[in-house]
Amino acid sequence: MCNRLMREDWTSSTKEPLSHEQVAEWYTRLILHISRSVPRLEQICVAHDYPFFFRGIKKPGEGEMTVTECSLSELDRDFEFPGGLLH
């Protein structure tokens, strides 16, 4: 379960900066928590550090979202969400 809705940039115990893997894990837990709370949700994007964001997509028939890290610069013209953020 996701206990925090605000990400810290350091660990609670050692005050060391979070690794990229720890940050990605936090966003994954957040997106999966939201997805479980809203079962009909098909896509969600959460902004990270511009131009990067984390995207969750649930395909028809799948029980859980697949979460990936993306960059706005990598989106192709046919990708509608969150491509509208570029305009």
C-alpha cells in the first residue's frame, strides 16, 4: 500500500538521496495504488522531473497496470495522452 502521497528526495533513516530505482519504485506504488482505488481507470500519467513522467496503462482484460517511465521528447505524434501537454 502507498502510505505517502508526497515523495521525499531522501531516505527517512539515513537522509541519503534516493536512487533512481527508489524514485521509480515510489511512482510505481503510487500509480498502482490509484489504479486499485479506481478499477476502471485505463491510463494515468504522473509528472516527475520535466520532461519525464511515469505512465500506467491497463489493457482490456488485464488486472493491473503496467508502469513505465517516459519522456515527453520520446512521444510520437499518434500518442494522445499526455501528448496534449505539449500543445
